[in-house]
Amino acid sequence: MRLLSGLFAVALMGSPVHARCGGSFDVFVEDLKTEALGRGHQQTAVNAFFQGVRVDEKVLKADRAQGVFQKPFIDFSRHLISKNRIDRGQAMARKYAAVFDSIEAEFGVSRGVLLAFWAFETDYGGYQGNFNTRNALVTLAHDCRRPELFRPQIFAAIKLFEQGDFDPQRTTGAWAGEIGMVQMLPQDILDNGVDADGDGKVSLKTSAADALTSGAQMLSHLGWRPGEPWLQEVRVSEQIDWSLSGPGRSRPVSEWQAMGVRARNGSLADLPASLILPQGRKGPAFLAYPNFDVFFEWNRSFVYVLTAAYFATRLEGAPIYDAGNPEPGLSGPQMKQLQSKLQARGHDVGKIDGILGAGTRAAVQAEQARLGLPADAWPTVELLNRL
């Protein structure tokens, strides 16, 4: 589920490339071969890598089937988090306790975070995807929706192939080209792959130690702050200025406390934090600490990131969140109608897709404030009608 869209768009590494796409697939592949040779790859390796490459229509279908991200947080989180996933996560924490101890000592990445990604990406390694990775990457690079995201990964895959760590005919993974238990892209593997089990290979598909440690190193390189929390459920005074809420609106916890924000359990960390209200002022409430932002380097979907971050806290003993009684949200068609109205008013909401992403949330909050409504960024029928 690690997506490369405005959804885990993944932080891609590598030098800038031309986003050439479309047209004849055969001509496109020849263009890739030429570029690969220009990057210093050997002719024999390039020819072998692209032999038999084809467009995978199932990849394109999967790329466009992202309706699950239209679900609001409560529905989405209940869909992904089950008692079985929690029980299995706790069992995996016990089984690989030594691996997690080593990771926490070296990188300061909490085991709950890695367990959450492991669960959501591949159900703890149980389903890693059966798409041919090479075909998936070339298909998505040829498609003109997001070619600049996928084209660099092709050359990273060629390098892995030259190192003996990738088989263009047999390597499989997710539809978007990710490989292994925690779903890493070829460039991620080159930059962050770790042989944690000491067998001389970075085996992200078969070695939990390699996969988890590689994921931890990647999070560390993306800016993870060792030993710090990432998310905490809170209770919020009804007198607070709701326009202060939202991702990216960080302030010292002491200021939130002065405004009536309290930890639902335990005590708040002495760190900067943002107040997150995924379904408005009447729904669940969380403080998001700096490490929460690193989740967005893995996946760009707000609802996915918040669910993964929350699930990580559950795996470490946090209680089920208080769902509250949020106001009814909008249907998919209503959300698209709202996005169109917001766009007409000059707001940048991105694609009209019915997904309550960061741009749409910011626009909703701005219009709520303008209209004198509680500016909690949760779109309602009242707001739609007022616009």
C-alpha cells in the first residue's frame, strides 16, 4: 500500500531525469536503454534487463484504483486495524525482539513503527505482491501520470541487477515497484539496504532482520529523531481556536496545554507538536510530534499516515482512541463537488479526486474561517451549501 501518488508519493532519491513518457512503448524502451548506457551501465546488462519487458495493464488498473483513501480516518483505521493484526504484531515483536532491540539501539526507531509498516505493507510479510517489478516500473514510467517518480527507479533496478540482487524476469513485488516485507523501491534498497542477518545478502523478501533493519535505516535517513514519540491521543477544550489545528501548525506543547489540550493517557512530551483533528473538533484528537512528519516521507496519504502512526502506538500499549461523535462527512461525489468549488475560489486542492488530502483540508479550513464556522478542516454539508 505504499503509494507513489499524492498518497507512501515516496521520497525518491537519485539525480533529476527527464520525465519522457507516452508514445510507442518500443521506442520508449529504446530510449531507456540509451539513457542506461549513458549512465554507465554495460550493454550486455542493459539488453538482458529489458529482454521481454512489457506493459502490465494490471499495474495501470491498480494505480488508478485508490478509492479506499476516500474513507475518513475512523472508517479507514477500523478497516486496517484488527485484533488479529494487533495480536500478530505483538507476537512478531516477541519473535524478533533481538532484532528490534538492535534497531532501537542503533537508530532509535521504535518497534511499533516498524511493526505498523510491516503489517500494513505486507501483512507481516505474508503478501508481498506478485507483480513483475521490472514491468511495473517500466509501465508506470511510460504512463504519463507520474513518470518522473518511476523512471529513476528503473536505473536503480538495473544497478541491483548488475550486483546480482535483482532478476528482471522473476523479481516480484507490489504494483508500484516496491520489493520485500516493508516494500522498498530499488533506490531505497541501494541507499538503505542492510545485511542484518550476516549472510552476505540483503534479502528483503525472506529475511525479517534485513527488511526491518533496512526500513529503520531508511527512516533514520529521512530524519527520524531517535527515541522520540510521534503521536499521542489528547483531549481538547471546546474553547480552543480550531484554526490553529492541522498538520504543519506546530507549536510548543506548553502552549497547547495553556489552551486546554491534555493527554488522554500519560503525560505530554516536551516537544513541538501539531494538533490533528482527522474528523473535526467532535472526533478523535491527537498531538503529532516531529517524528510524525517522517511518516509522510514513506507515504503521502494523510489517512494512511495517521492510521499507521496510531497503529504503532496501539502496538506499544496505547488504548483504542475515543472516536467521539464527529459530524457526518461528505460522500465521494459531494467531496468532488466541494473540491471544484474550492478550486473555483482559487484554492490549490490538487486533483479533483474526492480524497480529503492536505490541500483540500487547508482550503476547507480557510473557507470555514472566512464564513465564521469552526475552522477544524472537516468538510460538512453545511460548508458545501454555504459555498
